[in-house]
Amino acid sequence: MQREDRIPRVDWQAKVEALGFSFHSIDGIYWDERACYRFSSEEVDTMEAATAELQARCLEAAASVVAKGDYSRFAIPEAFHALIEASWKAQDPSLFGRFDLSWDGRGEPKLLEYNADTPTALLEASVVQWHWLQDSFPKDDQFNSIHEKLIERWKAMRGKLPADGVVHFACAEESEEDRGNLDYLRDTATQAGLDARAIGISDLGWNGRSFTDLEERPVAALFKLYPWEWLVREPFAQNLLARPMAMIEPAWKMLLSNKAILPVLWQMFPGHPNLLPASFDAGKFASDFVKKPLYSREGANVTIEVDGVKIEAPGEYGAEGFIYQSYHALPRFGGSYTVIGSWLIGDDPAGMGIREDDSPITKNTSRFLPHYFVT
């Protein structure tokens, strides 16, 4: 694993915008072609194996929580515990997820957290960096089958979706990044033969029997790039309890997208080479730990304490509680801290995206750099 300086393509802005990537320069530099990461095929194999292994262990952990009814640590409203259990037992299908990992190409990748419900940075990890590869390293390869696997996953999920193939897609309308990711996912669903229709979360109606869109048509299946922890606190949330529509991601993903899953994983698989020690107990780590809210996005309210020095990110999260994870230093390349996002489509490893920041806490503004590997 090496970081290589590059000269950006002269017309890169026009090229990425043609792919629907309009938010390439949010808050300054986001998509960053001034450097890239080079891997060996053996390193890609290691990343792929670790991703598959972590997904298997996470599914075991979810099964254990459901079997024991042990939801108390997750701060999920009690009324939704039965919904999670019903969703798990019905084997409601999952479309995707992203592990955030710390790895410098040596030893084993370490799990920092699992973005299991509303992972973003998808468009850039999929088609945008693939097109960069074709322009920059056409003879080499990339750990990236995200696009093809998304289309095949939609097809595989067809039996759990409405017979007419209509799926509504919703996100928080004010976020350009979320809208960009949602439009891309709608495109992959359309390529899979589905009728993918956009709707705002705030535009969902309820007619007493089913959710409806703005034209009063029933919403029988909803893909929501909108966190479950927000959804269950909406005024209409009680109407979800009767399972009136197929939900993507499914309700059981509330367990894996919650930071509480990290201590559960460590309790079940202590010493696992891809896991970091984690606990609900604030006193478990005397020093060198990371404090994370159960619910948090883009590094908000994360605190790192190392050698008595604290680094804190601001935010509005933490009311539901925190977990504590052993500190594991992020690798540094070119003076930046690096995190690898390893993607799953269904349960299959599908590719990766790399984020850099001047801070050890990865944020919404952290830069995205492309990668390739030599075959």
C-alpha cells in the first residue's frame, strides 16, 4: 500500500459531473486526484477476506442480540424491538453496507465502525473512481465491482419486492450528497428492471392502511437513505410497526448501524484479529481510547484520548449514550490520516474507497482519493 502523487486530469470536473457527481468540491476539495493509493493484488485479497469475515461475525452478533432480546444497550425505542425481530426472522434482504477500517497494508485490517444503514461515498467509490482508473491506469485494476453487484443485488431482491417492481427512494432533501447517492442508487435499480421513483421523506403520507406518495399511490417498498434512528422518532413512526411496506435497509440493520454492536462483537469474539477491544464501561480503558456516541454521523461528538491529550469533534449526538473503543492509530500517508471504506453489496465484498483528513477523526469534509492495484 503506497500513496502516489498525481497530476489531476485536466478536465476532471466535467468528467465526474457527467457521471452525476455534482458534489465533488463540497467545502473545498473533496474528490482529490492530486494523489492516489496503489495496492498489490495480495493486499486486495487481504482486504476482501477481512470484509467477508467481519460481515459474517456481524451477522452472528445480530442473531445473538435478537435471540436474547438484548436490546437495552442499543437505545432503540422499545416499541421497535418486535419490528427488528420480525424483520430478522423474515430474512428481510439488505442491499449494502460499508466497514470503516484502519490498515496500512501490514498485518490485519481493524474495524473502526460499520456504516450498515445509510452509507454514503458510494457514487465516488463506484463509477467515479472506476472512470478515473480507465483514464489513469488502463492496464491495471481496481478493487471495485460495486456497480455490477448493485444491479445484480436488486435483481436478487426482486422476490421480496412488490410484484409491479415499484420502489420509492427517499432521503433528506436538503443534502446534495444524499441526493447524489440516491440518484445513483435509483439508476442501478432501474438497470435491474425496477420502477425507481423519487420521493421526499416529508412527502410520505398515510391513508390509514398504507403509506402513500404525493399522488396518493401506495408506497409498497421504500429505499430510505435516512437513518432508522431518525425514522423511529418521526410522528408517523408507529405506522411502521405493522410492516406495511418493504424497507431497504431492513429494520434489523438498526442493530449493526449502532455503535453498541462494537462491544457486543468484542464480547462474542475477544481477541479477533479484525476487531478492536470495545466496551460499554467508561472505566475499561484508563487511557488511549476513543469515545463514540451510539448514534453519530461523520465523526460528530467523537473523542480521542491518547497519552492524556483529548481530540474532540463537535456535534449534536450523544444523548443516547456512548461506547468506548481501544485507540488504534490511523496510518499516515503524505501527512494525512487515512481510513479505508470497504463496501459490501448484500453480504459480498465489492470494493473500497479511501478517505484522508488532517485530523484523526474522519468527517464529512474528509477528502476521497482513488486507488488501483497492479495485477
